[in-house]
Amino acid sequence: MLLSTSPLRSLSRYFSPGLPWLAVAPILFRDSQVSRVGYWIGWTERLVLILFSEQMRDRKKIKRHRRGLGRRRRAKPELEAHYQSELVDYISANGHRLVVGDLSIHLAKEFGFCYGVDRAVEYAYETLKSFPERRVWLVGEIIHNPHVNEKMLEMGIQFLFGRYGDGLGYDAVSREDVVILPAFGLPMEDMERLHRVGCDLVDTTCGSVIMVWKNVQSYAQEGFTSVIHGKFYHEETMATASRATDSGGHYLILLDLEETMLVCDYIRGAGMDQESFLERFEMAVSPGFDPDAHLERLGLANQTTMLMSESLQVAEALRRAMVDRYGEKQTSERFRNFETICSATQERQDAILELLEQPLDIMLVIGGYNSSNTNNLAHIAGRKVTTYHIDSAKGILPDNVIDYKPVGAKDPVTKEGWLTSGPLRIGITAGASTPNNEIGAAILHILEALELQLPEEVAAPI
Ligand code: SF4
């Protein structure tokens, strides 16, 4: 049984440097007495290697691809066909403005795919080119955009969790598979689970998310509780929070200013008691969190896609509460704040604020309904102008009908007659996970609804 072909196969796979020796041993020890020694050395080596082959297999180095897979050139044509838009390129190159008849379209200066999303999507395409014979999984949505996730499905990538999968979970993954980690990263326990499986990992975690993890880890190591401005149910925030506990620390996740003020009251010794506090923040604190002990030293971090203005308010409110409790001098020892909103989020928020300085009748925000940064763009626009948040170009229906999510609402609604006749100025932006072709298609649907045609020099495929 020891000499069956299967261990030999695994031997050749995990210990191939031993094979040349097995092949040449009988030749080297050809003559009589030496040949008997050679014979036994050969078989002893085989035996030892076979016995250890399973252990070698278990020690197989897990391949973690963080810098692409060297198939960028081969993936490029598909990426361009699936996500680019000549129309959007044209508008961007012409002052971010398109005028057709009475309609003027004003595109934000920064919109759509950010560097982290670009990289994550590209790695997924490269993975398929690199491992055509192997099963490729995504843990969940690679980014929060329906068009992109549907494309992944179409191309044969399967989902372990979430609405695009069959709820198979990690039990479905085998050592021979390839798993793509999303741009938001994975919690530590999930990483450990995948390491135990031993499959190949294509890690698309964005560098800006890893920066947040580093802050949170150093807070934990220095005895600070990480206060994360984010959504406790968001993949990125779950992954970040797990870095705090993994480094021996605690965390508290705050959604908004309202929740922050409750914590500020507690720090000042006012407001709710300990039990009510733990009940109120049950889902948003680390196991064993004790507000009396763990609010004494605070380190702030953000989910990278939060509203910058709110993050600043959260930080300032907590700092003031610490000053009230401990005084200015001690607060400098007890309070740390590193701004961890990513530059791509910041640029898109700045660009929409700039766009809103000009008179607009309508603002169209395009991006997944579960996309945090897209919702924040809609939130900014909604303060100033009538705003329609659609998750894809399909939201713009014929006969002047739109399916959209009102700002701050959970579910989409349908509205008729959203486009008015006469002069109409529409501002458009898109979240960091929205591809340009969705923006291009949305613009064409608007033109169709208004029975307008692109001038010939502009006419271009989506
Ligand atoms: S939004 Fe920011 S953190 Fe998220 S993937 Fe894009 S660049 Fe990275």
C-alpha cells in the first residue's frame, strides 16, 4: 500500500527535487556490492519520502497572490469591453459636459472606479486566465456593484456567501480551488479558515483598507480601544474590527453622530448605565467590552468610505468628551485620531460638492444600493437638489419612468415623469465601484426618454 501510485504522485508534486536521485541511484551504484547498497539506499529514500509525503502536502505553502498574476495584458480586452465607455471618455475629455438640445449633462470631475476597485476587478479577470482548469470562488461580492458581480457570475466565478451564491460557505472550498478575497478584505477568522483549507488565495484587499488595519492593530498593541466610524454590518468594518481583537484589543463601532453623542455622554458620566450601553451597542462592540474600562483610551479609525464631514464631527465630539472627563493634558495621552477615509472617497465627495455649486435641476447618482460611498454621494447631493440614486442604468426605464432609491431610504421606489420638458440640467456622478459603461448607458437612456439624439460627432457606442 505504501508503494501505491497515489502517494508517489503526491510525492512527485510536493517533493520533486527527490525524484532525480531516485532515477540515478541504480546507475551510480551499478556494480555488484555497491549496487546492493544503492538498491537499499534507493528504497529507504523512497520509503522515507513516501511516509513524509502527506506531511509535505499539509505543509504546502499557500499561495497568496497580492500583486496580480501577470496576466494583465490578456485580461485587458475583456475588461475594456465589459466596463469602459467611449461616451463617458468623450464627455470627460470635453469639460465634463454634454449639451444636446435643451438637455445639458454635467459629469462630476471624479467619479466611478477607484484604484482599489480597478485592481480588484482586474485581479479577478487575471485569476480566470491563470487558472482555467480550477474552480474559482469569490467569498462574497467583490465590490458593491450589481453589474460587476453579475459579470463575475457570467464568467464562471462562484460565490460562497451572499445574494449571488447558493449559501455554500467555506465547506465547499477544497485545497485545489482558488478563492478571491474582496477589496474590503476579510475578517481574521475567515482568513484562518481559508488557510486551513490550503487553497490558493488571490487577495484584492485595497491598500487603503490595510492602512486602517495597521492603525487599529497599533491601537490595540498600545492599549487603546479602536473606535471605528462605520457600519458594523459592512464587510470592511467587520474585517477591520477583527484586527483589533486579533491584536488583543477592543473596538466600538459608531454609525453616526447620534450614536457618538450617546458614547460622549457615557464618557462624561452622564446618560445611560453600563447595562443599557451594552444593550444599545450589542452588535457594535468586541466580546467582553466593558464601557467603564474600555472607553478610557480611544483611537479613532474610519470605514474608508464614510462621509468625511461626519467623520470629522465624530472625532471632535469624542475628543471634547475626553477633555471634559480627563482634562486637556491627559487627553493628549488618551486620545488618538488618524483620518482613514481613503483618498478616492474624498475626491469623489469633493467633486460632487464642486458640481453642486452650479445650478442643476436633477442629480443622478449611480452605484450599488449597498455601496457605502455611493450612498454618501447621494446624501451630499440630496441636501441641495432633487436626487435619484439608481443602482444601474436599468433603473432608467422607457416612458419617463425611473426605479431609484430615495436618499436615506432602504428600498427603491418607482416614479413616473421624473424628466421634465424644456431646459434641463442633470448632474451625474457614480460611486467608486461603478463602471463607466453603466454611466454611459444611463446617459443614453435619458436621451431616449427625451427623444434626443447624440450629435454625429459625439455618437459613440456606450
Ligand atoms: S473606496 Fe477607497 S478603500 Fe475602497 S477600494 Fe476604493 S480606494 Fe480602496
